[in-house]
Amino acid sequence: MQNQYQGKTITIIGLGTTGLSCVDFFADKNATVRVIDTRANPAGADKLPSDIALHTGSLKLDWLLSSDLIVISPGIALATPEIQQAIHQGVEVVGDIELFCREAKAPIIAITGSNGKSTVTSLTTEMAKQAGIKVGMGGNIGVPALSLLKGDYELYVLELSSFQLETTYSLKAKSATVLNVSEDHMDRYDSIEDYRQAKLKIYQNAEYVIVNGEDPQTLPEQAVSCLFKFAENSGEYRLENGGLYSGDELILPSQEMLLKGRHNEMNALAAIALAEKAGVARSGIIQALKTYSGLDHRFQPVPTTDGVRWINDSKATNVGSTVAALNGLKVEGTLYLLLGGDGKGADFSELKPLINQEHICCYCFGRDGKQLAELTTNSVLVETMQQAVEAIRPLLKAGDMVLLSPACASLDQFPNFEVRGKQFAELAQGVAH
């Protein structure tokens, strides 16, 4: 059967699991496929079929300019000069999400936002599962989106980053949301408005648009016919009298949710709205709210026997995530807050009023540790997270909390936030390093 890629020259930029899923996608399309990776020794090179040409260490301009289609990794900015040169020559540039949207037959729930998107994506997926729907979850979480095409799914739930949305044009989501907008990736965008505009692309051609009634930056620029808000005390989906409501109907008292904290109640409202608009049965929604326990490294308690609450929130890789963790946080004793890593050019000042409190001591580490330590007089600057925990341990008393919510990416000192969180848990439990 004829397909739109037959006889075309396709250049895939970026290997790894997503790049390999793109190679696999084109395997039966009768296209000429080649791969570029700017790293000298890219992950996944050993899994690349031997008949696929691979160039490493730089962007090979002659390959780019002689392509019919470039499939770009989210990690490479569209503003990269070589990419811009190819675009000006008329070469089409897309990401793997665009390839997925062109092929997907089942409805798509699409989720983006600066914070909470992984929790909302996995909770919404769980709601569909509990309702007996064959659901595939992927994108910026779990498996690459193209890998989902191999499954016989009735519904897709995609977490999408601003980077992925930049190169996506064919998304027609059943329900879509921008959960919130706060500074992130300011090393990649000229302004927060540029970053916001990338996020807002998720609403294009969406059947139902779900916005955060407490964050005007999540509102679409153009009028849409089916818009619904989630918020406390207002909106179609709201938090009122200790319960989660859809319209006038109580879905569930908040205390019956397994997830705790106001930010998780807001996440739950977004998930309820997305799921309901995609036709997920109320019974599945309620069951998931009662049983879903959250993501690893997202405000996750570490079991210890010292009477201290150790909380692993390593997934808080930007300021907004840490603000969400601190808002409404109740601590009996002293809160020892671990901050630091690579701030990606963010403005940390939003943290200042939250951390300048008598019961909070900040221990700051990593590339931007010094900048974070300057936010409060009650701070200690160290080199590493391990040094921070070692300095804190003799001070701890029952009722205290040690919270790793770094407001920064981990890549200056760790391979990823998961490794950072795992090390924190081991340190909390006294495992020697």
C-alpha cells in the first residue's frame, strides 16, 4: 500500500529509545532512513539496524539539506542554525509526536503543564484502566508514543512537553489541558511567553479544552466552544466543602483520595475533567482516585524508623514544582529543605517568601546552590546532596521533616532525577555511599 513516506529520504536526529522508535516506525515504509546524533557515543547505537547509516558527533548539514523529512529529538531546539537552514530550504521538520498523531486511530487525551503533568497523565490512565478501557500511556512519560501504535488501544493518554509540542501539528485531542505555566527551560526560550505559546499548541483542534481557573496563563488565546475550568470554589470541576465536584455532583470527598495535599487535589480535578470528557465511566474515575498512590520521586515518603519524615520530591525539577510542594505543607518541627542542581536559567525569587520562615532551614548544593542559598539567611551551602544530609542528620529530632524538592534539574551531578531520588532515599535510610 502506498504511504506518504515511500521513496522519501528521512533523517532522524537523536537516538536513544525515542530515536529507535522512529527508526522502527519507518521500517516498513520503504523510505531511506539515516540517523544523526550530536553525541560521540549515543545510547542505543548498538541496537540500530546495520543497514541504517549513522553519523555522530555533530549535525551533518549535507544530510539535513538533502532530506525530504527531518524527525527531530525534543532535545534539539528548532532555533539551531543547521535546523533553521534546512527549514529555509523547504525541508519539513517534525517530532515523533507528529508522526504518532498522523497514524493514531483511537482518541487522544493530551496533557502538558510546568508541573503535575506526569501525575495527571498516570492518574487519568489509571481512571481509564479502572473503567475497563484498553489504554496506552506515553509521550514524555513511559514509552515513546510511536511504540503505542503497536498496541490495540481504545484510548491514548499522552504527556507532552513544550519541546514536543513545538514540532506537532496534527494533534486533535479529545480532551486537552495546560495544567499551569511557571518558569522552566528559560535556557531554551527567549521569554516565559515563548514557553507558554509552545504549551498552548496543545489546544489546537481539541474537542474539549480543560484550563486551570487559578492560572490565567493556561487560557487559550482564541475562543473555543467547549472550555471547562478546574479550580477551588469555582469552575465546572471544583474543590468545595472538602470534596471533588463535577458540576453539582460530588465525585469523592478529598479525604478518600490516596494522594494527599492541595496540589494533588487540583491534579485530581484536572484528571476527572479530562477523563469525563473522553467518556471514561464515573465508576473507574472514583476507583482510581481511591487507589492511585502517585509517582516515584514525586513527594514520596521514604520509610525510616527515626521519627523524621523524609520526603523524596526529586521530580521537582523547576521552581513551580517546589512551590507546589511547599504550599500548604504542615511540619510539626523543623523543615530541612534540600535545594539545588541546574536551575536551567530560572528566576528563583518566587521561593523567597515561602522559605524565609523560622522553622525552615535550606541546604543548597550543585551548580546553582550558591544562588539558592542567597534567598534566605537560614541556609547552608554545600557541594553535594550527600554532604547536605550528613550535615543535617545530627540536628534531627522526631517531628522534623527532610524534604528533597530541589527546584532544579539533576544533570549537573546525576544522570537523571530518578538516580538523585534513589540516592536521597538511600541516604535517608542510612545506606552507606
